[in-house]
Amino acid sequence: MSWAYEDDDHTLLSDEFCARQREQALDNFDLNMAFFAHIPPADFENSLHEIVRKNKGLRPVSDLRALDGEEGVYVMVLDEYRQAYIGQSVDMRTRIKKHWTGTKSFDRLLWGNPDESVLSIDSFRSLDTTRIFAARTSRRDQLEARVVKMFPADYTVNRIGGGKPDGIRVMFLEAELKRRKLVRPDVTALPDIA
């Protein structure tokens, strides 16, 4: 990766890397948007309903202030994209707000190549989140992992499985990264405008 840096200390990304990263991140964004558009809304809604039904602790949140200082698991629903994000925190309100205001480092926009990288929840903003469900629990690692596994992978923007990555799991985190099979549109099927 030394080609990606301008300096020997590997602190300044090169213009070449930045241009390539920008092009690939924009390509990945377009591929993810096309992927989301093909998910039937009813299928997504049925999966969400089933997960909430099977996890009685998950309750709809109508006022984010109710999660202030509360430990537990939350599900952020992005209805327009037919996606959900499952997360956990010792202060759910603060963590959810960080998703809405945070940004990913430029070099972490992609996880893998543009044809398979899952968009980060931090690519979405508060107005993209249409519903939130939350469960107050001190066993948040276990509940998060269970809910992530229950959701069909195509319906979540979680990049890794839930639960705290510790111990030997940290060493194999790269193998755990979720990938998508993003399909490029068939440009030969488009009408000729010439």
C-alpha cells in the first residue's frame, strides 16, 4: 500500500489514491442503490416484522430522548432503501446520533472492491432513518449478534456480524466482512439514443 501515500511515514494519501478511491466509492454507491431498488418492499417489511415479533424486547421508539443513557440494542430502519442497521451501545441515543453526524474516513468508504462492498450506515443521515426499534438490555452483544443473524443479509447494512469482536475473533474479522453480489446494469439492454 505504500503507493497510496506521498510520504515515507504513510500519513498523506496520494492524489492517485484519492482519485481512485473517489471513483470506486461513487461506483459502489451507485451499485448499492441499484441493489436496494430490486428488493421487494413487502419482503423487507415481512422480515422486519418477524424479527421484531421474535425479539419481544425490541420496541418502536417514537422519541429518541427515551434512549438517553440507556444500554441496549437498536435497529435503524431505512424504508426507502429496504435496509436496516443493527447496533448496540451503552448509550443508544448518543450512538444513533453519531451514525447520523459521523463520517467514515475516506480510505474506509470501501470494504473490498466496489462490486461487493456494503455501504456504511454512516453514509445515511437522520432523514433516511424512518423507524427505530430498541431493546434495553445489558446482554447487548448477544442480542445484537442474534438479530444480525436473523435478518437476511441483503436487508442490512451491517458490515460485520453483531456482538463484540474480541479474543480470537479479532484476528479473523477480515474473513467475517459481509460482501454483496452487486450487479452492474446491462448497458447493452439500454436503448440507443443516437
